[in-house]
Amino acid sequence: MRHKRTSKFFIIREVRRRVKRVHRPVDLFDLAAETVEQISLLADEKSIVLEGPSGAHVVVQGDRDRLKQVIVNLIDNAIKYTPAGSRIAIAVEEAADRMAALSVADTGVGIARENLEFAFDRFYRVTTDRGEVGAGLGLAIVRSICAAHGGRVSVESKLGGGSTFLMEIPRA
Ligand SMILES: Nc1ncnc2c1ncn2[C@@H]1O[C@H](COP(=O)(O)OP(=O)(O)OP(=O)(O)O)[C@@H](O)[C@H]1O
Ligand SMILES: [Mg+2]
């Protein structure tokens, strides 16, 4: 009986949580700066320097927590798939068609052209001999959050030549 009541409570809480996800004005630059600051400890461990964010204060209409999840995932990947001692550049800018753009550029292992189309698929991981761990879910989550904001995520990459991930969502 008690168990039943508990699970019902959980369901209600989950529904409330979903409903609570209203979109409000979010300064993407401030959010990126805050995230870079927090994640820099992880970068330090690998002697990677997080540069930025550079750019401008661009405001979007969104869910701050979810947008932060995007930035965390992209920077986490950049750190994982870039050799120690390199730099990662984060930028926030206005883009064409009233879009806001956030980019994370690394100088890491890159992704082969034939694998690029799968990078955002659930559970997709390029096997490497470097032993980085992951579920292959990060970019799938990133893609769905960007879509939920009326935007998109894309990548430019070259095997061995680094990657630049770009999130674009409409400005407020
Ligand atoms: N910045 C990057 N440089 C090179 N390869 C990348 C980069 N970001 C992602 N990838 C490749 O795309 C795959 C999918 O990335 P994704 O973030 O979805 O999964 P993951 O990092 O392996 O695991 P998780 O994010 O769930 O911990 C990665 O396994 C990796 O092969
Ligand atoms: Mg990841």
C-alpha cells in the first residue's frame, strides 16, 4: 500500500517537473561563462585550457537547465576526445535568421566523414583505442534539447583535425 502511494507520488512529481519546463529569457553568454567556470576543474585534470566564452550577450527563450546540459555535454566531449595540453574554444554569437549560436571547437581526434551522420544517434560511439568511456547518449540528448527549443545542432569535423559543434536556437 505504502509502496503504491510512493510510486504514484513519483509519477505526479515527474509530471510536475515536465510541466515546469517553461521557456524564459536566458542569456546564453552568461550561461556559457558559468558552465565553463564550473567544468574547468575537469579540464584542468587533463591540462586542457577552456577559452572563452568569446562573443556577445545573446538572449534566447529557453529552459536554462536543459540548455546548460547541452553546453556541459559538448564541452565534456571536447575534453574527452582531445589530447591533454590542448585548447577548447567556446563562443556565443548572433547568427543569421534571428538565431543565437554557441560553438565548442576542439583540436582533438575528430570524426571521420563516414561517421559524422551517426554522431547524434542514440548509443552511437566511435570505437577508439584510447579508452574514453561513455554511453553514446550525450549528443542524442543535445539534439533533442536543441529541437525542443526550435533549433538544431551540427558538427564540422575532420579525422585527426578537431571538431566544432554548433548549437543554433532562435533568439528571444
Ligand atoms: N568533440 C568530439 N571529438 C571527437 N569525437 C567526438 C566528439 N564528440 C563526440 N564524438 C564522437 O561521437 C560519439 C557520440 O558522442 P556522445 O556524446 O553521444 O557519446 P559519448 O561521449 O560516447 O557518451 P556519453 O556522452 O553518453 O557519456 C562519441 O563516442 C565520439 O566517438
Ligand atoms: Mg558525450
